[in-house]
Amino acid sequence: MSKGSNHKLSIFALGGVGEIGKNMYVMEYGNDIIVIDVGSKFPEEDMLGIDIVTPDITYLIENKERVRGIVITHGHEDHIGGLPYLLKHIHAPVYATKLTMGIIEHKLKEAHLLKHTKRTTIHANSKIHLGTFTLTFFRTNHSIPDSVGICAQTPEGNVVHTGDFKFDYTPVNGDYADLSKMAKIGEKGVLALLSDSTNAEKPGYTRSEREVGREISDQFAKADGRIIVTTFASNIHRIQNVFDAATEHGRKVSIIGKSMFNIVQIAMNMGYLKAEEDLLIDPDQISKQNASDIVILTTGSQGEPMSALTRMAKSTHRHLDIIPGDLVIFAATPIPGNEKIVSRTVDQLYRLGANVVYGLEGVHVSGHGSQEELKLMLNLMKPKYFIPVHGEYRMLRQHGKLAEETGVDPDDVFLIESGDVVDIQQGIARRGNKLPAGNVLIDGLGVGDVGNIVLRDRKLLSQDGILIVVVTLSKQKGIMLSGPDIISRGFVYVRESEELMEEALQLVRETLQRCVNENTNEWAALKTSIRDALGRFLYDQTRRRPMILPIIMES
């Protein structure tokens, strides 16, 4: 299709803008749609009982015949975690680098989707054609190997998506960001740049991962007892630093935590993690080692309730208990919103006698570029239009200001949120119609069947409990045959609130009798009357609003 056609290029995000996590970006031209990343994120505190959160893919499902491919920039959960849920609805091919594909394939195998999903492994020099889009790639630095940025050639011009990146001039694995290729892309002309905004508020440069290796080794040198290190399971470079420090100090490493074990196995099998043959030992061998000879690598750096470290802190882990003198190193910083639960875990570890290293800058560096690196990317690409992505709104706003400092016209900076569309036609960009976007909540095997109403009810139950009112009526005679009875759970302790319960029962009797006298015999009306009268009474008496569930039976 030519640039002179009536088609337009649409760029939008279904996640990853105005928030941290569940990254998902879409480009559409004519009959062709491509998807970049399909992430998930941790539930927020008010999402009671929710396991993970994924983007709303309603628009893609409605247009699934036009989806030409799903391209993944790297293997972190906030970029691949939602992929199994998307692929249950949309049978599109998946493109990813070697390590990323290895992690994806493990996820798809668990979801019984591996055989049904077409997969193509790419590398930094690949070129793929997806309808009217031609995609090339460039190597970037991040906290996981095999990360790439994407240059999409479209009939309107080149659109670049950086993926998550920083510029690490001393990378642990020796794979440098390809500045030369980035500069060549910029010289050819970039119509629009979508760039990682996570550290847009942080001045200067992000430190090298190699510095973390030195600090971890220093911490190991100070420890006399066991060492427990917790980090993100997918932070391969951090795990390599732990392996290297353990080897240097003559310690064995045991891995605890399913996700950590799975990714280490994948990375080692593919050659992305290197370790001496006898370095790793099984968890059941820990008790047979001297405390000074062991390192335990585990999940739980974000205080996740079911993670291995959190269970150790609660003394509920089947393999391991925290013992006085253990050194616990948090080689990660809390994701925004997780600070409270991480602090709770740290407190528990201290109570058990552990020494805890947390919040120490030396044992963690970000995988995202700070302000000077973001400006370098802008200067390399020299985009006409700039769309900051991957970050909360204040980060996007700050990144937009950095773009203006590098010469981008303020009118050409588009701050978007999920569902916002940027349309480009004949080289001119403007905002388009908003698309449905939001959160899909995953609760066990349920996908999207928990919404705001269910969450509201869960919150109400957790705060003020529930009262169940049971009564049996004769529909013919309009009289009560038995009851009413009240069952209380999480509201008040009935044996110590007998007077309150008796007054509540009397109120229910009077309410039902009034309804009978007024010839109100529809059950919905009876239940509403009971709920309203009892709700007002209980709030006046207790200043609480329990959920009230009337159950009316007939005989």
C-alpha cells in the first residue's frame, strides 16, 4: 500500500503507559496489525485474591484475523506474562530471540499451547515481513540477555520501539548495545519513537551490572553463616554474579523457588548462564553442608505471599527455616506499590535472627536507562514524533520534557494512556478515537470473570464481614413459618453481642410483617427491605457496613 492511500498508521498501547507492568503495544495499518510484547503485572493491594493482571485484549480479539504477528522484545514477565492468555484467543505467530523464546516455550508448555503456536526465533540482525510491516532489530542492554529494540518500516515511515534498555558499557555477558545500528536507523529517519520511561525521573546514568558483582562478592566475604540471595528470577545477569561470587568464596549454590529453578535451567541449557559442574546442589542437600559453605538463591524479592522467601520468613517453607546468623541479601528493589509487603518480610527475617541487606544501592542496579541515556537514545534516533511508554504518568511526562530538551517539538510529543490512539496519515500525527483498554484479572483458572463488583464485594467482606438472614415463609398464607435466623461471619462475635443480634432479629420480623401487611410478596422486594432496614440499624449501632445476604425459603 502506498503512502498516498486512504490508510493511516495507528499506534496505541493496551498496557504499559501510565502504569508499571503489563506492557502491550500495537501498530495497525490497513488490514495489518502487529503486537509488541504481551505482559502481565502484580495485582494491586485492593485486588483481593487476584493472581496476576493482564491487558484487555477486546480490540485484538475483535480483529484477530488481521493480527500478523506478536513480537517480543525480551523475556521479563511484564512483557511476556500475558502471552498464554492472548494465544488462547488469537492464533498468531510469535517472534522472539533465543533466550526469550526458551522462556516463552516453557510458559506455553505449561498452558498446553506449545504445539498450537507457530514460533520463530530471531536475532539482532533478523528481518521479518508481517503484512505491510517490515521489522528489523537492534541489540540493547537490559537486566536479561537477548533484549532487542525494534524498527518497524511502515508505509508512513519508520517507527522504533526501544524495548526496555540502558547503555551498559561494561556488560556482564560482553554483549554491548549496538549504538552504530541505532545511529544508522536515526540517519535514515524515524517517524515515531516509543521509548522506555521507567527511570525518566533519575538524573545521570544507570550504573553497570558489573559493579553489582563486586558488591555481592564483598558481602559474601563478610558472611560467616549461610547466605540467602533473593532477586527477580529472570535477572540472568544478577544470577551470574551470584554464581561467580559463590565460586570465588568456595560456596555451593542451591536454588529454591519454582520460577527461579525453571529460568536457571533454561538459561544454563542455552549457554546464557555459566557455572562449574559441582556448583549447584539440590535443596535437600542444604542441611548436609556447613553453614559457611552454602548460598541459597531464591524468589521473593517483591514480598510475594507464596514466594519461597516469604514462606521462610513465616517459617512455613517445607525445606528451609531461617536460623540466627543467616545473611539475607535483597538484590532487587521493590516495584512501586510493593514497598509495604517487602518491609513486612524484612521485619519477619529480623525477628528470626537473620542479618538483612536491603535497600543497599550496591547490590542492585536498574535495568533501565536514566536521563542521560534516554537523551542519548533520543539523539541517536532523532524522531519526528515521540511517544514515551513503559512508566507511570509522571515518568512519561518527564520523558516528554527530556525529548523537548533534545529538540523534539512539544506539539510532537504524545503522552498517551492505555487505549489512547495516535494516528499518522500523510506524515501528520493526531490523536484518534480511544479503544477499550484496562485490566483483565486472573484468579486461579478464571480469566476476566472477576470484575469491579466482585472486588468490591471481596473488599466489603474483608473489612466488615457478612450477615446471612434466613427465614421460611408460607407463600399462600403470607406468614413466617420459621426464623428469622442470623448467621454472622467476620462482623461481630455473636456470643458477646447477643443483645445486638436480638434487636436485629426483631427488626427483621417487623420489616417482614410490614411487607406482608402492605401485600408486598415478591421476594426481591422482601430481600431489599430486609437489607435496607438491617443495614441502617447496624451502621447506627456499630458504624460498620457488613454485607447482608437475605435468604428466603418458601413452604
